[in-house]
Amino acid sequence: MREILIRGAAVVVTMDADRRELAGGDVLIRDGVVAGVGHGLSSSGEVLEAAGCVVTPGFVNTHHHLYQTLTRAVPGGQDALLFGWLKTLYPIWARMGPEEIRVSALVGLAELALTGCSLTSDHLYLFPNGARLDDTIDAAREIGLRFHATRGAMSIGESAGGLPPDSLVEREPAILEDCIRVIDAFHDRGEGAMVRVGVAPCSPFSVSRELMRDAALLARDKGVMLHTHLAENDEDIAYSLSQFGCRPGQYAEDLGWTGDDVWHAHCVKLDGAEIDLFARSRTGVAHCPCSNCRLGSGIAPVRAMRDAGVKVGLGVDGSASNDAGSLVGEARQAMLLQRVANGADAMSAREALEIATLGGARVLGRTDCGSLEPGKRADIAIWDVSGVEAAGAWDPVAALVLCGPARVRDLFVEGRQVVRAGQVATIDLPRVMENQNRLARRLMG
Ligand SMILES: [Zn+2]
């Protein structure tokens, strides 16, 4: 039996059914699980003092392309809209291989961990030069984050009227075969799973209607989740109307892409009927506010989605369109963006925290994560609010989103300490970054 007691926090934010916040609270971890939340808890194990800190559930990232940490701030893509941005980056991504995929994933995962994330999904949809989904799963195991890898795909290249170059697309039978391989090899259905696998064709504009349909059938057969990009911007809606004769919501529904086991990234342009469809069908949304701002895509109707009962989580999206991967930064941006659209009372700091934690866990189908309650997995972020960013704050919980800090002091995943005193404790990050910079220089040519 291994115990860690997190003692005397300024506030413990539980995200339990009553959204209790415990001033001066403690959290007891036993064998990777939350064993107690309260006051005056004791343990014969390790004790971690949390005075001056806000303790929250680990944040959940519902959309990312980890490989893109190797293509941040690429000059030709800095000021382009979605389709032009993709066309700039595809040829660069085509030069990557297994080492680039693994190292860039480690860097992206480290950035997430430092900014509060304990559980992340990743959407890998290109496999150049022998790269495999396995490379990202290896990276997640090494750093110790809980990981939902999704096997993406593109099958319609330029010569068939698609957007990506032919060298980056795969044959559809091979895609489905590899989906089966990675599900059988890595997907853990059990409570407390550290790795799950999902099926995730890149977007309706890079795969065929048949692959979308077959992917949904396969995912249901295997009992895994489905993920893709949907309704990201005006170009995306125009493409759907001209190519499929319907809006994205209708396209998704027709092909089996709605339900409790489906989540879509962006959904910036969902209309009222599509929001109702998502609420009715329990379809989830990965809201990526920084990426939406960066690509000028628009403001997702998150207020309307939440009011209608749609499950919403946060996503940093790939580091080629953010270009940061800070999950706590994303919580702040989500709150600010709803206020731009709907006024200062449109989203509170606490609601942003709820979306970042419990909201994301629900989108990813995790009932064992997202809150600090006995029996839940011990995924815990400890934020030091005694620093300069929050000095003078009257409300430490709101301060976490309104003021800072931008990084965690400590992070636990399944009771294991991944960040200790502000540093990643599980990998040699400076060495990984050196490697990353070498690979980036090689990609630049
Ligand atoms: Zn994306």
C-alpha cells in the first residue's frame, strides 16, 4: 500500500456533485486512487504540504496533434486560414518519421503536464516514413500521462480532389486494418486505464464517405470512441454544402458519427439544430479557443452548447495552430472568448475550470477521472497561487483562471508524481528539447 497525503491546501476544488471547495483541505492518495478528501486527514506515508496552493483535479485535454510541436511558428503558416495553413505544412510533415513523432509527442506531453494536464487525447492522422501510433503511446508511457491515442487517417489526396499531397494519404483498407491492430494491441477498457485507443479519420474533407461510415462501424464493433474535426470554419461549411449537399451535423448523423461515444473537435459553426442534435445524441465537443482565434475561425457557441446540455471539453489543438500547448491558458481563453461573444457574465472562471476538468473527462467517456472524490483516480494538479501573478487575489480559485500561475507546482497521474516542484520528474526534458530542436532544424532543411 502506497500513500501520499496532500495537506493543508489553500483550497481543494473537488468538482464533485456539489462542487465543494474545501479551504484548508487535504487529499489522501492510496495506490493511485483518491482515498479521502477532507480536513485533518492523516497518513503514515509521504506528506506533501500544499499551503498557498489550489488543488484541482488534473485537467483533461480533448484535442491535440502532438507531432505539430515540431512545426510551431512556421513562417508560411503564421497568417493563413485553415486550408492555406494546411497546404503550407503538409509537405513539411511529409518529411517526418518515427523519431520525429516520438520526440515531438514527448515535448507536447511535457508542456501539457506542466500546465495541469493529467489526461490527454491525441489525434495522429499522418504516418510518414514508417511512423506509427505506437510512437506516441511509447512517449505517453515514458512521461506517465494518461493517454487516449486516436488512430487518424487521410485517404483523399490531391490527385483525387483532396487537400493533402498524395504522399501523405493511405489506402482505406490499410487504414482500417491498422485501426484494428492498434486497438487490439493497446486499448484498455478497464477502470483506471492509462491507454485507450480511438478511431479518428482526419476530417470529412480528407477521407471518403465510405471510410467515415466504416470507421464508425469498426469503432462500435470494438467498443472504442470516434473522433474527428467538424464545422471548424466557413470554408469547412461551404465544402460540406457543395460536396455532400448538407451541413456537417447532417453528414455526421447520416454516417453514424453522433452518440455518447463520439466527440468532434472545434464545432465553431454549429447552428441551433446541430447543437440540439449533439445534446440529444450525447455527442461531445472539443473546444479549442486559441486555435480558433489563431486561424481566425470564429467563436464556438459554447454558451449555447452548455445551456443545451452538450458535453464540452477543452483542447489545445496542434502546436502548429496555437502555437502554445498550455491547457490552463486554454481555460482562460475559453472564458474570455465567450465573454467577447456574449458579455462579461457569459462564463465564470469556475465554469471554465469545470470544462477543463470534469467536462473533458465526460467528453472522453471517463467516469473515473475529472473530480477529486474517494474512488476516483488520483489525477491531481497542485497550483501555487502565492506567486507574483496572483498576489493580491481575493479568490484563489477564480485567480487560477483570471490571474495565474501558468504552470503547476506538482502534478500526479494515477498517484505518480509527474511534475515535482515545477519540473517534469519522469523524463530528462532538457535533453528531449535538445533533440527536438535538432529535429526541427533538420526539417527546416
Ligand atoms: Zn485539430
